[in-house]
Amino acid sequence: MKLRNLFLVLIVLFAFNANAQQPTYLPQFKFFKLDGKPYSNVNISQSKKTLFILFDCTCEHCQREAKELNTAYSKFKNVNILMVTLDESISIQKFFGSYAPGLNLKPNVNVLQDKNRTFIPTFLPSKYPAMYLYSPAGKLLVYSNGDGGIKKVLKSI
């Protein structure tokens, strides 16, 4: 019984530590647009909040959140949206065609590939989809992972 309680306490502490490790300010990054051109911190409009979404094209949670974002897009018009994936271009196009048609074509949405596999060690997400909303000054406002992230981010926009 005591061992079980100790185990539960350790799990709770680990969960709090996992969330506490998220970078509190926007880290330096370099990803790539689908045309192969680099995209980094210098490309972000400093006058808007910025939402990073790490997604996987085959992830059901990511698919649901992309649908949710597409439905609520009008509330995100004044936010830089950077959707980052490790997937290949063909999978990315199918993902948007199936789950968020036209979202990838919006003027404030950039779909980026993490070709150098740096997002996970830099941003420290715990699961897909991971969402990070930063202020125009680069301060982390919201971190969310799994389902419900779009609704959580909307509260801070």
C-alpha cells in the first residue's frame, strides 16, 4: 500500500516536472517551408501572438485539432500560426486536404517541416499535438498537448 502511494506521488511529481520544463520564452529555431526555404525566428511577425502546433499526419488527436482550428479560424486571423511536422510533403498535403481544407493556404498559416528533427529537443513536447502560444515579445502564454488544445488557446487569444 505504501509502495503504491509512493508510486502515485512520483507520477504526479513527474507530470508537474514535465510541464515545468517547457521553454518560457520562444527558443531559436529553424524549420523549412514546403518549398524547401528556411523559416526561423526572423520570419515571425513581432506584432502578433504566435501559435506553434507540432502535429503528425497520422495522429487522430492532431486530425481532430486541425479540424477544430479550421472551424474556429476566424478567431485566429490575428495570430501567426506555425504548423510543424516531421512528415513528408505528400502526407502533409493529404492531411490538410482531408482534415483542414484550405487552412494551409491562409495568409497567417505556415506549414513547416522539421527536417533536422530539432523541434522535440528544443520545445520539449510530451505528446502530439503540442501547442505553444507565445506573446509578441516571445513569452510563453499557453502550452497544451493532446486533445482540447485549440479550445485552451482560444481562451488566451
